[in-house]
Amino acid sequence: MMRIQRYFRNLRENVISSKTPFHRFISIPRHAYGVKNTGEQTEVTEMSEKCLAAVKINQDLCSRCSVCYSICPFEAINRDAETCKVEIDNQKCQVCGICSSACPVTAIEMAYYDYDHLIDYISCERKNIKADTLVMMCRGNSPFTMEMEDILKDQGLAVKNYIPLRVPCAGRIPTDFVFNVLHSGVKNIVSVQCEDAFCRMKEGTKIETRRLLLSKAVLQQLGFREDAVKVVKFSRKAAHVTDECVGCDKCVFICPYNAITAQSFANPSIDMQKCTGCGACQLVCPHDAIQVKGFEFNNVMDRYGKAISKLKAQKKAPAVMVFSCQWAEYPGLDDPESVLKGKNALVLEVPCFKSMDPVHVVNAFRSGFDGVIGVVCSATDCKLQEGRDVAERQLGVLQDALKKMGLSDRFEYVELSPRCQGEFKPKFEAFYNKIAAMPQCIVSVKTEAKGKRTK
């Protein structure tokens, strides 16, 4: 494990500091929408323009009010100036759901997190959990482990038993959903929203904040408590562990948002007003002195290290590991059973392509996984655009290492978008079947998934 970490650190420094264009390291054109590694060469495939769109407008119901056109933060809705007919530009849509939640006649249909399913989910969870508090979380501020208790505690809220609801954006929740949930018997609603400046969907947080403020005024008139609806602003940031820092300043160099500043006789300082929590700094720190809460290096390693034992015990071959950007795929992360049912696989989420650590990929093989697939957003869809070139070069480092280890045909990298409904499942199944046809993967040096990057 130590040798792998040293190997990657050396390659990182050579690649990241190099002025050589990225295409000299790995042949992936920047305009590519889908990329997968097939052995020693990289096959490039473009995302189909005929994909099954996750967001549609029912023209029979549309009233031509143009509310969706005016509210879309990505200018993904086109409007005919004469007829006022609106249509969704599928190549721009980010599936935030803001348009759907704002539509007064429910003419916009969503494949994920649609109104009826959200209501059904709350009803079902109330019976299972028997809680009277609903905590609504945005993907950008809640980790896949959903340790919301700590986050809420830091905000002065003591919430233990609650119904968790995780959506792509706070702006996805319509006002009538709040009313119906409270009417159903839920007594408290906590909306954990990204800070306005760090909303991954640009305007989603501001829009939902205004909605909830108006809702609270109406709810009080209807006899509900003043604090029945609470709004919490929280954005995931990097946390500096000072006693582990050796002052190498690699985090300062790598941060694409200039959020980390070197200090002459002290550890680097993090400007929380600039930090986006992308995880790029965590990736290059040789001593794990800087971490993103919920995605800590040892935390992630421990999860797949424990999971492989259970997967192997089922005696189903093969065992496949999926590292997915939280914005590239929705069903596979929020409802893994819908995609992985019957498959011996584990899905782990990363906050951004920039934080997909090559050490985890290699160590997944060493832990016993037979195949690893990385799922990330395309360059045009990336919610944290700055520093994308470093992430791509990092991928080149990983592929070079896997090739030398004879594992390149067991790793694939695909670029997906949730705007195309159901794209992940067939790609995953094709990869799983390919790995199933191979002999069991046995890495020469077996290492327990445990410990730190370096000593």
C-alpha cells in the first residue's frame, strides 16, 4: 500500500507540474461525451442525442405562461416568441427540477424525484421510521453516508429521528409539497440548503429560500407553528487537520479556486468563502491533513474494505466497485438496488471527478474487487468546472499505473449525465458481464484496506 501511494504521489507531481498538453498523457478529446477504457487503447463514444430525456414538457397541459423559461438557471428552455411554446434543450438541461417545481399546471414531467413519488416516499418512510421530522437535503451538502445529525448539531438543531429526503437541488421542492407533507402529519420540516454562493444549480438555493419564507407566512395563518419549517444554510468544505500538516503546500498549488493560502511560518489557511469542497486538495495531501467531511480517505477505504468481505462471502462472481460522481448518476446512488439488483457490486459516491483518488481504484483491486468503473460528469456538465484538466491528467496517471499492473482491461471510465434516463444501467451491466467472463482477479500483493496514505 505504501509503495502504491508513493508511486502515485511521484506521478502526480510530474504530471500536474508539467506544461505538456493533456492529450500527450491520455488520448481523450475534450468534446467527448462518453469515454471508456478498453484495454491498452481508449475508446471514445459520444452521448446519444436521442437519449431518453429525463425532463419533458407535456404540450397538451402547458399554458404557455413561460414561468419555466424565465426561471431556468441554465437557459435550457427555449421559447418561441410568437406562439410562446416552450421546449427543453436536452443538451443544456442539468435535471435540477427547478422548472418542474415552478410549473403552475404540472406540465413538466420528471423521471427522477417527481412529485407523486416524493409524496409516496414520505408516506412510506413515516410508517417505517415513525418520525415526525422531515430533513430535506441537497446532494451538494449531504454525503452519501447522510451523517446529518452532526451537520444539524453544528447549526444548533438537535434532530435524531427523522425522515431523510435527498434531492439534486433544494429548488426541486415545490411549495405545495411542503403543505401536503405538513398536512399528512409531519410536524417539522428542515431544509438543509447550500449557501447561496455555492449552489451547484446556480439559483436553486435562493429560489427555495424565497418559497419557504412565503410558505411560513401562509402556514402561520393556517395555524401551524412558526418554527414548523426551518431553513439551514450549509456547504461542504475542506477541513484542515493542523497536527498532521507538514507544510508542503501541495494543497495551495492544486486548489482550482485559490481558496488555500500558504503561510510563512504556519500551516496553510483555508478561505471558507472560496472553498467549494471539490476535494482536489484532499487528493494530493500526502498525510491526509486536509479532508472533506463525509469523504475522508480512511472513511472511504473502510467502506469498500468491509464491503468486499461480504461480497466475496456471497460467492457470486465477479465483485465490481463503482466510484460515481454525485452529479453524474442519480438512481445508482440514491437507489442502488434498482441498478445493481442481482449483481455483486458496491457503489460509492465522490463529490467531484477531481476527488476520484487513483489510490482507491488500485486498492479496490488489491482488496479483492475484480473490476472497477468510474462514473463522472462530462466536461460541459461538471458542476465545478475549475481544475478539470488536473482531474483528467490524474486519470491518465491511473490508467498508466493500471496498464503496468496488467489491470487496464478491468477498469472503465464513463462520462454520463442524469439528463439521459437509464444510461448508467446498460453500461454497468455490459461492464459487469465483461468482468464476469474474465478469470478472477488476483493482485500479486494482497493488502488489507486499512491505514493511512503515508506514515
